Amino acid sequence: MVIYFYHNTMKISGTLNNKSMKARIIRKMSWCSKGIRNKYSRMKKRDILLVKFTDNRRRSWIGEFEMDEKDGLCKVLTFDRSPYGLVVANGRGYIVNIEERLTKNDFKKSKNIVSIMKTSNPELLIAGTENDIFTVDTDGMIHEIVPDFDARWFFLTDQTGSEVNGRIESDVNQYEKEIPFIVDLLNLELKVDY
């Protein structure tokens, strides 16, 4: 994993009572892009994702995240009152501590993240990969939910109460149609209706 941080800024305007962490994707760039790439980037011949983070003291900085060569999901989510966030760069996941400007952990390189969402009740970041599900809590800890059968592509759709709904493809029905599933967020259990 390679990650570089640069560009400190301070924003003074507005109220300081807002304690939420913020992040947004600035740009996806290939290694041959010009402009900002030549000015800031330390990575060579790699595709990168630039993400601007703002902590609860309104200090901003930009993180540079390595992307795998294949196309994939690019998205960033943060907690409201926790310093942790989840960056997905072409399917590769990174847990970032926004206040300390560090990556706490990254998902296994072989895990291609295909969908992510932020939940409430409890507040979690949840990621569906090619063959399992991960949750990230407000302390930045990863919890893995592995099915007891062969499954592919955990697509998360919505949240109902303390459950997340989604759909998967599985060998249970020879991958003929998608199967609905539910993740119980309180017990971190997968329930499949097949």
C-alpha cells in the first residue's frame, strides 16, 4: 500500500460547533495525467485517487490513494463524530484516520469492494466485496462477515432499522438470479433468503 499526504489548509469561516468529519473525491488520475500530477504526486506510473479531507477543527488536507489497474468503485465515506473514514479507490479499500492523517488499515488487496454504505443504528461503514462483507466501526475496527457458501458480488442496497438489505449471486442457484440478503448490524450476522 502506498499513500501520500500533502497540502495543508486552514478554513476559519463558519461555525466551529460542527464536529463532523468530511471527505470528497477531488480527482481520479492515471499515471500519465499532467498538471496537478506533476506538481504534487510522488507515485510513479500508478493510477491515483485524490481525496480532500476536513477534520472537525476545519483543517483540510489531501490524501493520494493507489488504485488497482482494473476499473472499480471509487467512493469515500466518513463518520459524523469519529475521526475514521473509508476510501475506496477502484475497489481497493483504505481506512483513514482523518485527524492523524494516517491509514489505520487497508482491506486485503485481493478483496475487491463493489459497494459501500454508511449506516445508522448502529453507526457503521459497511462494504460488500466479491465474496464477503466488512463493517468498520467508529473506532476504525474491521469486522468480517463470511458466508458459509460460495457467493459473489455482495451489493448493498438500503437500510431498514438495524438491518442492511442487499443482493448476491451464488452457486446455491447456479448464479441464475440474484438472491436477497440481510445483514443484522447488531449481531453482525448474514441472513440469506434462498
